[in-house]
Amino acid sequence: MTSPSPKSPHPFQPPNIVLFLVDDMGWQDTSVPFHAERTPFNDHFRTPNMERLARRGVCFTNAYSAAVCSPTRTSLMTGQNPVRHHVTNWTLLPDKDQSGETDRLRSPRGWQVNGLQPDTTTLPMLLRRAGYRTIHCGKAHWGVHGTPGSDPRNLGFDVNIAGHAAGGPAGYHGEKFYGNDENGVYTPPWGVPGLEKYHGTDTHLTDALTIEALAEIDKSVAAGRPFYLYMAHYVVHTPIQEHRPHVDRYRGKCYAGTGIAIPEEEACYASMVQGMDVSLGAILDRLEKLGIAQNTLVVFYSDNGGLSAHTRGTTPLGTGANTHNWPLREGKASAYEGGTRVPAIVAWAAIANDAPHQQRVLIRAGWRCAVPIICEDLTPSILCWAGAEDLIGELEGLDGRNLTPLLNGSPPIDPDRAFLFHYPHRWGPPGHGYQPHSAIRIGEWKAIYFYDPREWELYNVRQDIGETRDMADAHPDILRHLATHMRRLHAELGAQYPTLKTTGEPEPPAWPEDIPST
């Protein structure tokens, strides 16, 4: 894709770009159905502005992120898969590995425990070179405390609003100073910085961030600069706390169409989701008021699957514990679809088919695209949409693909593309699915390897979206095919493996092609 020539009646002007990233938002945490059919969760959550955006653009129903936050956020900045960039777990404190352990294994040696640092070329660095005013708002979670990478301004952003090293806030309420000491002094590691003027007020963190983001949009327009707004909300990460007044819609009520009472933690959670959606609506409204909506691309995404294994308890809709992403299996940090499949929308903020920007980047409004995509695809795509294709080559070890053809309904260039997932760490909750793992999806098939115990599983995720039927024994040839691809990609990208406690040596997967057939 190339920019119009200088003789074009519409000389190219870069569009504004908003990447609206939600933390820990599951595939089902919205009234927009990403499944083939509506589910009770779609009737529970209230997200009219996501619906508004979906009508104007493309819903990707097979969109993926990494299983936890820092790996995805680093992939969005670099266009690299976590296997390559080695930020394979969440980060916080200098030189401190936040991983747990299994009975046999520790996390890999040499993974990037201090996170992303300025020696790596990032998307906002390149957009700034292309003339953009780059704005970070909300959760950063790249470099650990005390390192340059903890400040988004060292990673390519002109403006940083409330971003630092932590992956969540100590609290969402202004009355509690967003987790800082009452004297207003920034209180690491979890206190949210830079919002002191809201301390002691009843302003929810989501609302404070939105107010600040709108002000930066206004400044960009006044300066005549195209802007890249990375709107990275802290919600819906724990702690689960009410967002007033939205909680009134859920507290003391029953789930839609049922006599089942909504428990308190789920009422608070739903209010956080609704507050996020109100923020999205406020941004869309401001773009329209400023007359720039038709020249602004909006990308909606989540950094991993929805939290389900702890804090939120059991799902009271009859699906049991650890089923908040139903019909997907399990949730955040797991090897299954609930851990990595996320809601994703790409749209123009307002439809104007005769607008030069929209003629250049054609988006089929109301389209539902089932072609799988992954978070690192957004990096080269955004550079393409910005008219900065010539800078894509400066990304180091690019793994992402340009999504532009999919926006107008064109078929994928590579229908057999492999999607790689790699989480060689132990996360918080016990139970199957949350062990260190690697996975690969090709077409309708997905293979998972668990490092402890050393076991393979195989699922047809098109026919069995809930991953209920392990097909490894029934289709050993398919499993070997996927595992062969995984081994090749691991070698090419430099995969790091969990280490044995007894020897300190890495333990790669027991590749099925090396295991004799029975």
C-alpha cells in the first residue's frame, strides 16, 4: 500500500489513530457478540459505544493476545511475538522474577525480567518520526520501576498520563488517592502517578484518564498535528471496585432474563466495564465535535483474556467456577482460549466514504471477520494506516502482519499462518491450564504443550470452541504437524524454556515426532 502521489487532488495527510486498549477484558465482557451467537454474558454487560464502533467497522472474532499483560504490551510496541522479545511474563521490580514455580520447574534463564527498554525501536518512536504527536494515557507496564522503560516518554511518547511500571492500580477511587499516600506523594509500586489534582475527589480513575485524554486530543487539534492516542485503561484489572453511578444498574438486580441475583463482585465488575465503555463514547463524541471523526481510526483491543481463576469467584449463571469467559475455557494466563482470545474492533470513528483517508484504508462497516489475528499484527498495520510504510523495516525482527486487506473483507494472504503462544512461567492460580505452556494454532487446529506435566493436547477450536475434546490420540499426525511448526518457530525466534530445579538447565518440549507411535 502506497501513499497518493504529490499530484493527487487529495495530498496525503496522516489520519489520527486511537488504540483503545482494555486491561484483562474477556471475549465475553461486552454486549457485542464475538461468538457465532449471543450468550447470556452479552445480555449482561452494557457496552453501547462498543456496539456503536462495531457498526462502523470490523469485529475480529478470532483475535488473540498473549496470556498476560506485559508480553502483549511489548508486542504492541515492537511487532514481535513474545517468543522473540523475551518479555514472557509480567514485570514490576528491578531484577525480580514475578514467576511462581512448579514442583519441577522454574522460569527460563535470561528472560527480560526488567521489561521493555529504550534500546528497542518502538511503534510510537516511528510514529513520532512520521510527524505524529504521541500520547500515552493509562497503564504502561513496560519497564520495571527505576528503569528508563518505566516512563513512556523514554519509549517514544511525547505525553505520559498516569503511566508507570505497575500492571494495576492500588485503587480506582479518587477519595483514596488512586492508591497513593494521603499526602499526595506518589507511592510505588502500585500508586497511580500524575493525577494529583483528582486526589480526594469522587472521580473514578477511568473518568480521570478520559478527561486528561480529551484535553490532549484538543491540544493536538489546536496544534494542527495528527495524533496517536494510546488509551490504555487500567480497568478491568483488579482490584474489582465499583464505578459509580454505573454500579446501580447491576447492584441488587438479577441477570437479564433470569431470577439469578448478581453477586456484589460481579455488579462492581460490570460497572467497571460500563465505565470503560462510557470513556470510549466520550472519545468518539469529542472526535465528532472537533470534526475529525472521519479522519480518525479507532482500534479496540484487550491485552489478554478475562480474569476468571481468582477474585471473581464462581459464575452464577450455572456454568460454575473459572467460567467467566464461557463458552471459552478458563481465563487470563491459561493455555486455553479464555486466556488469549480477546474482543477486537477496527473502525473509522465516523463513516464518510468520500473522505480521502477512508478511500485509502477501506473498512467494511458492520463486517465480522473470522480470520485469526494476533496483537503484534497491529504494529505494522498502524504504521501502514499512518502512511509510514517506509518505516516498517526499522522494526527489529517483525513478526506481525499487515491487517489492511482484511478490513474490506478480502481473504487472508496466508490461510495456513501459524499463531504462536508461549508462557513458560507459573502464574498465580493452581489447576490445570495454568502451568507453564506453549501453544500453536494453524487453521482450525490448536496444539498445547504443558511443561509440567510434559503433555500435549490437541483441539479443533472451530468445531470445539470450548476445548472440551482432546484429539491428540485421535489425530497424532495433525499433532506432529503442529508441533513441527512450533519447534521450527521456537528455533527461529529463540525460545526460552523453563529450567529444571535439579540442574538449572532448560527443558524444551518433548516433541511428539520424537515420541514413538504406539
